[in-house]
Amino acid sequence: MATESPRPFVLPVGVGRAAPPAPAPAHPARVPTGVPDFDYLTGGLPAGSVVLLFGTAGAGHQEFALTSAVHLMGRFDEPRLHPVYLGTAKGPFAYPESVAYLSTSRSRDQILDEIRSAFDGSYPAVLERHLRVQDLSPAYFADTLVPASWSALPNRLLSGAPLVNVPVDGPLRAVADAIDGVAPNQLVIVDSLTDLLVRRGVEATDLLALLKGLRRHAKEWGGLVYLVLTEGVAPPAVEQAVLDSVDGVLHFSWIASPSHSHRQRAMLIEKFLPVLARLPAEYLGRFVIQVSARSGLVTTQYERV
């Protein structure tokens, strides 16, 4: 009598079998800052980061933002000049496609005139091509004593005539609407939180809510957001809350030492989890920086603190 071959035993689905391993999540794209040594050591910043450029007056936080804009757009115009603008930091990187500059109280012409006065070479020309300035002065000065002729408002504030085309919700709403209209993959510079924190009628709680919302939204469209803030203009509790509401904080300061006859500028990564976790221990100190008319902001050495 013929016998049947034994049938192979098949485990029921989901029983006794290891689930296939889940694919490892890809690391978020990184965006270079355009400060070569900083990018070489940090590998750039995670795309979608909201970065507070925070420091004492003149210590380099505005120069960092402008140097970043020039070098990223210079490389965008001529990718073959990557070593000139971005040094040996090769990525892989995601590169911003343009620069959105949100000015709370200055016009585009005023900003470009200052840049022409400060920098030589190709810097002013690069920024003139790529800097998309949104002048929010009408909203910032709308209910102040500043004459309309000074701030380019539609009507004189004290004339009694109703204002035309001025946002009624104040400067915070103007900033939020301007950011909401920014296309993906941009470098966004908000100049400045200092203006907003000292402006009458702007509540700190509203500003902090805006920053937290921006931090969440920025992850969806990549790029980088730089917020410029001068140290000491807000009460310490508000200042600390601002620092806690962003992804990263680069702190700029003036330093002096007995071995130098002049002051130096320094930059410290005060807060930035994806950067500090990957930075070698020997570079957890501060970067000594210089600003020149031809090179913008550059790092010159590192100091333990």
C-alpha cells in the first residue's frame, strides 16, 4: 500500500516567527551654516532647526547670520566653489535655495546699505541677489508715536485718520504671517527678537507661544531659522524661557584675557542636542571668532571653558 509523504509543518501566521526587522530610520538631513570650521566639526545643523543667535551687542550674532547667508547662496550660485564658501565640510547636506529676511523695523535698502558698508568683495552682490526682505515696519510702528514719514506708514499716526493696510493684530501676527508664507528649504533670518521683546504691547507669553509653534512647524519644511536676540534686553526668566523654546542656542560674547591686549569675540554652543551629542569632547569649549570685511565671520581657535 502506498503511503503519503509527510506534509511539512507550517507555523500559523504570527506564531513562532520573528518579525522582520524594521528599517532603521534615516538621520534627518543636515544643513551647513556656511562657517567652514564649525560645519566641519559639527556636520552642520539638522534641517528644520530653529536657532537662537544670542549675545551681547556687536559680539557676532548678526555677522554669523549674514555670513551664513552669503556663503550658502555663493555655493548655490557656483557649486564648484564649494571649498571657497563651505571649506572641507562635504556633508551630505541639504542646501537652502534662498534667504528670507524678516525685518521688524528696517527697510531692505537700509539693510543692504549696512551690508555694503561692512563687507567687501562679492558679499553685498550675493546678498542683493538672494536676500528677500520682508519689511514689517508698518506693523511694528502702527500704534507708536513714530511719524508715518519715518516708518513709511500709509498715514500719520496722530492725524486721526484710520490706518490703511496695517495689520491690526500687531507685530507678532505680522511675523507669524510672514513666516507662514515662506517656501520650503529656505534660510530664514528674523531680525530681531530684540525689537519684539522691548516693544510695548507684545506679551512674552504670546511670543513664547509663537516660538514653540515655529519650532514645530519648521520641521515640516526644512531649511534653517535664525532668530537674532541681544542678551539682557528681557527679564532673566523670559530670556531663559526663550532659550528653552528653540532647538539650539549659539551664544556670542566679548572676552578678554591677560595674554591679549584687545577684546576677542567668542561663540559657545550653549544648547543643541543633535550637535553637542556628536561633537568631540575636546571641542565642547568656545570658538574664538573674528569678523572681517572680506571673509565675514570665521572661527580661529577653540578654548576650553
